[in-house]
Amino acid sequence: MKRLIIRIFVVLVCLVVGFALGYLRLPYIDEKYNFWIGFVTASAIVLCYFLLNKVGSKLWISNPKKWAVVGLIAFSALFITLLTKNKMLQLNAQQSEKRATDLQAISDSITSQNQAVILNEIINQLRLESGNGKIISDHAIERISALTATLKPSRQFDGDSLTEKSYSPEKGQLLLAILMMNLDSNSFKKIKQKVSFAQAYLPRANLQKMDLSGIDLSNSYLKSAEMDEVNLSGSNLKEANIWGANLRQSVFDSSNMNRCILSWSNLEYSSLIGCNMNAAESENTNFTFSNVSLAKASFSNLNYSNFSYAQLKGANLDWSKLKMVNFDKTDLSSSSIINADISHSNIFSAILNEIQVNKSWLEDLCKWEISNSEQIQQEYQIRTDSSGPEKERLFKYFLVPKTFQ
């Protein structure tokens, strides 16, 4: 009975270890050796069965301590073998990764050379066309648009760091080359309409006083660019990175700046009337004396920004982050700041007439630690407005000055 229990125990252990190693695919065996490994394994199983039947049980019973030590040594040898094999696999994986990186570098180099050829072809086409009065034919513009679409973006180094997104330096170079050609305004307008400069790589580019109205610069990289007095009205700047750029006296009217990065940029005296800034990242941005009326900036991050003397009439700032924002002498009339966080912001001297707020907005001023909150509570009150059928009536709350009898 004891001998049977020993056999069952040994078989179960072998099965568990075998299934575990099989599941983990350890040790790794090349497919071309599968036949011989299978042959050796089958022979080992037959030998183990023979030993368990004829010799193993007698030896175990006669001297269990000795065979326990033998078993421990065998398992240790197996463990060391698997560990060594695992290290070899890691080394092979590192070598494979290095080879893949080298191949990618070669591929990128070839791609870069090909794109340089395409870029030269586009620029040469432009130079040939612009020789006659700086006018570009519609056919040439269509060809330029088709060639530009073949330029593939990739991650770029800006200083010592690699960009998170992929960009196209060739598109950036093409735009700068076109601007230097001083093309006919009508031809340039057609290029802006038909040629996409999306994902253009333009760090620290000088675009001052350029007319880029209606251009597609979505997902472009314009970090630290010099763009004072640039005209970007009606342009597509969706998800563009314009971090730390100089944009004084620039025009962004009706432009799409959804999810745009504007943090640490200077937009002093700029016009952003009716632009879409929803979900924009714009911390520490200078909007002093700017006109941001009718802009859509809900769910945006505007913490620590400066809106002193700015116009925000009718702007939508719902659900935005407005912590420690300077609204000194800012006109916020008819704007909406529902569920916006204005903690520690300066709103005392701002024009707050008819702004749409939450019902408890006046009471929340103390929670937000707004300076002079008591005086604001004394000067303003909440007016409730409703519309629609009684069962589906929607209540809106507006901040209005208190009327004295």
C-alpha cells in the first residue's frame, strides 16, 4: 500500500511539473529538434516507470534519506539548467531587439532620403511655376497637394528629448519655402485651401506677420515659435503644440484650436473671437488685453493664466479649470462658467453681469477662497430663468447686480 502511494505521488508531481513547464514553454526548444527531444523524453518516461516498478520503490524504502538527497540534487540541477536557459533567452531577445532597432534606423534613413527627394521635387515645381508673376496654376497646386500627402511623419528630437507624437519636418520646410517665395496672394490662398500642412514640424519657426488664414496646421509642432502679428483666422490648429510661442497681436478668429496646447504662450492684444478652444491646455498663458469673446473654451485648463483687461463676452467656460486666474478688469458679461473651478482667482474687479452660473455660485465663493467674496455677494444676486413646458422646464441661473428700491 505504501509503495502504491509513493508511485501515485511521484506521478502527480511529474505531471504538475510537466504541465507547468509546458505552459511556460521552458526550456525553449527550436522546432527542428522536436523529434529528438520527444524521443529522449519518451525514453526517460519508460526508464522512470521501470525504476519505479522494479528498483525505485525498494531503494526508497531501504534508504529514504539518501534518495531524498539525490532527488534534491536532481531538482537543483534542473532549476539551474532552466535558469541558464532563461538568461540565454533574455540575451537572444536583447540581440533581436538591437537588430530590430538597427533595421528601423536603416529604414528611417531610407525614408528620410526618399522624402527629401519628394520635397525637392515639390519646391522645384513651385519655382518653375512661380517664375511667371509668382502665380501657381491649379494643376500644379493639385500635384503639390498629392506629393505632400506622401510625406510621412515620424517622431522627432527637440533638443535631447523625443517628441511624443509624430511630425513631418519636410512639411515644415515646405511651408517656410513657400512663404519665402512671396507668391501671388490668390495662389497662396489656393495652396492653403488644398495643401494640408498637418503634423508639420516647426519648432522655433519665424512666422511673424504671415497670413496663414485658413491653413491646416492640425497636430503640428510650433513650440516656442515666433508668431507675433500672424493671421490664423479660420485656420485648423486642432491638437497643435504651440507651447511657449510668442503670439502678440495675432488673429485666431473662428479658428479650430480644440485640444490645442497653448501653455506659457503670450497672446497679449490678440483676437480669438469665436474660436474653438474646447479642452485646450493653456496654463500660465498671457491673454492680457485680448478679445476672446464668443469663444468656446469648455473643459479647458486655464489655470494661472492672465485675462486682465481682456474681453470674454459670451464665452463658454463651462467645466474649465480656472484656478488662480487673473480676471482684473476683465469683461465676463454674458459668459458661462457653469461648474468651472475658479478657486483663488481674482474676479473682484471683473464685469460679471449676466454670466451663467450654478445656483449655489455665490455661496461657493467662500469655499473657493475668492478675495472680497462678501462684497461680491452684497452687490450681486442670482436670477432664475426657465423655458419650455412646465414638465420639461429647464432652469438657468444668471448673476445680475442687485436692484435697490
